[in-house]
Amino acid sequence: MPKGEGRKAVILLSGGVDSSTVLAMARAEGYECHAISFEYGQRHGVELEAARRVAAALGAASHTVVPVGLDRIGGSALTAEIDVPKAATPKGTIPVTYVPARNTVFLSLGLALAETLGAWDVFIGANAVDYSGYPDCRPEYIEAFEQMANLATKAAVEGSGRFSIHAPLIRMTKAGIIRTGLALGLDYSLTWSCYDPAPDGSPCGLCDSCRFRIRGFEEALGQQ
Amino acid sequence: MPKGEGRKAVILLSGGVDSSTVLAMARAEGYECHAISFEYGQRHGVELEAARRVAAALGAASHTVVPVGLDRIGGSALTAEIDVPKAATPKGTIPVTYVPARNTVFLSLGLALAETLGAWDVFIGANAVDYSGYPDCRPEYIEAFEQMANLATKAAVEGSGRFSIHAPLIRMTKAGIIRTGLALGLDYSLTWSCYDPAPDGSPCGLCDSCRFRIRGFEEALGQQ
């Protein structure tokens, strides 16, 4: 029996390549998948439409879109009036597209939904290989969040279960992620990556997120 | 020199007795205080007006109100169509006013603001004595959050500092909290506690939060 059979899971879904692949993987493991997305004043709000398409196409049991006013806090090129860089960010530098504590905020809301639904499994598409050097994508961070989650919640204190934060992509390359999704039948044309779409709605092709996507597909398809 | 002198701090401020006292304490320690409050679909939205009054009266350097759609998630008498109990909750029971992962969501957003401002200190009015038995008010939870925060953030990874989550009330009685605030000149008539105000805007006097407030004042003033 697949390990997710009979279990509910919450999937953080941005509508990009990584989180869409995670949803496909969790579905393949048999989980009843509840997707959660965030409207946080991101300049690429178009990704929410991609999230809706992907949740529907992959048979998510529900899809909750939660508004979070990260734009009131600012501090990032994705939420404030700071330009998105169009050159690759040097290795070892955290770029201005970093949103302060974003994964912590999103995982917290995912945890809230999990507790409300009676789910013990939360999936996130964090990746520490072909990524932008964000600190909240590293395995030690995910472990620390899981530990905290099991002290934070009524469900963990009273209940018989334990929350698991799953980051199945964390050590995969972008090409490996895409090959996994293709093998599961994921249609990546439904997904969206660009941080800074043009006024006509087309991806810029130059931001970090576009660069990782393009290179990932080149590598994944070149090796097939 | 007071230990907060020349340092910025973020204060989670609901506008109730506890968080208002924390703001008064942090101000007395010399911190430049940046208050943050949350509009989360709470039925007692009137507490945000109290938070604004308290932030202004205590000289907060800024006050940010962040919308967070916890009402999209539900699961609590404070955010969903569940009645607020009007009898005291038995000891050892977590009541239906518990909001799944609320302090985790709020601390995460406080952390985001701290990182954006360049602050290393986040204050929360969590209390594990005269409280409602919420798991995210316990010292071990606060410690786990602090540990996670120092792995989550660009500031902690690149910077020279370390985030501290301060919960100065955690082992105080409600009467002790009120005596501390009074000694610092806090005007508690500015604050708001009731979870379930009447249509005319008056506190119900019967919910857990009203009960703790009333008993706290009786004890604090009886002992002066």
C-alpha cells in the first residue's frame, strides 16, 4: 500500500515547477492532498492562477488561498518597490528576491491548515541544490521547523500523532525534479516560474527563477 | 545603560493586557519598539483599535497591521462560526478558542518584520500561568521557535547577530503582570480583552479572556 493511503496531507503550492512536482509526488504516494497558496502582494500574482490550474489538474481534494500581507512588511524585490535582477545572482549570495522569513510564514499557515484538517503531513518544494541560496530552503531549517511544530500545536500535544514536514526535492537538481514530474505525467505548461512578468503577461526569461526553469528543462530533456 | 538602548525590537501587540504590558516593559528597557498587530478575521476585531491606542500612548516607533487570512483556515471559535464558551474552561483542557498555530504564524510575521528592520529582538506576551492552556504559550515552544528562526533567515545566516524571542511574562501570574504594568504607568483602560463583544461594543464579562482580566485586576489591586 502506498505510504500516503488513507492520510491527508497539506501541500504548499505556488504554482511553480517545484511545488507542482511535490503535489504530483504526494498524489502518487496516495495522499489526499489539500493544497494551500498565498496571496502575499507578490508582483508575480499570476502564479496563483497557475496554482489553481495545477491543483485542479492533479486532483487536489481542496485548494485554499490565504491572503497574507507580506507587502506591508516589505524588504524584498518580490513584495516592495525594488527591481528584480535580470543577471544571474553570483553563487553564495542571497539575492534581493529573498522574502524575509517567507517559508516560515508559509509553513506556519500550512501547519494551521493541517491541524484544522487533522493532517499530520505537510509538503514543501524547498530545494537546496538548483536554488537561489535562500536560508529557509536548507535541510537543517526544515528539521528545526518540524521540531517547533510538534511543540506548537494542540494536535501534537493532545493527539497521538506527530507532524512531519516533507521536503522531497531538497537534494534534487532542477533537471531531476523535472524528470520526476514528467515521469508522473505532470504537464509543466500549467506551471509558472517568472518573478517579473512583462505587462503582456509573458515571462521575462532573465530572472533567477526563469533561468533555473530554462536550464532545468534543457538538462532534463537533453538527458532523456 | 538599559539593555535595549540603541536596539530595535518588534513587539507582537494584540491590544490586550499581556502584550500591552510587554510593550511597556520593552520601552522601559530602552528599546526602539516597532509594534505589529494582525487582522486575522478575529471576531473581536475591536482589539485592533486598542492596539493602535496602546502603541500611540506608549510611544512605539511604528505600528504595522498585517492582514492574515486565518479565517480562510478556520478551526477556532475566534475565526469560525463556533460559539465562544461562556463558562470557565476546566484546567488541563485546551478550549475551542485555540487558533491552530496562531502564535507560530504571528511570530513568523514578527520575525519577517524584525529581519526587514534590522532588529534582533522579538517580544511576545505569551504566558503559561494564568492562561488558557494553549500549547504555543509554553517556554519549550518559545525556545524551539527561536532556534528555528536562527536557521530561517538571511539576517541570521549572513549577519553578525542572533534572534532572541523574549517572552517576559511567561512565568508571571496575571496579577503580577498587571502590577508590573501599573508600576510602569500603563493605562489599562486603553486595552481590550474580550473575545466576544456584545453588539453595542461592550465586553461580555464571561469568556475566558474576560475572566482572566477581571480576576487579575481583583488580585492585583487587592494586594496593593
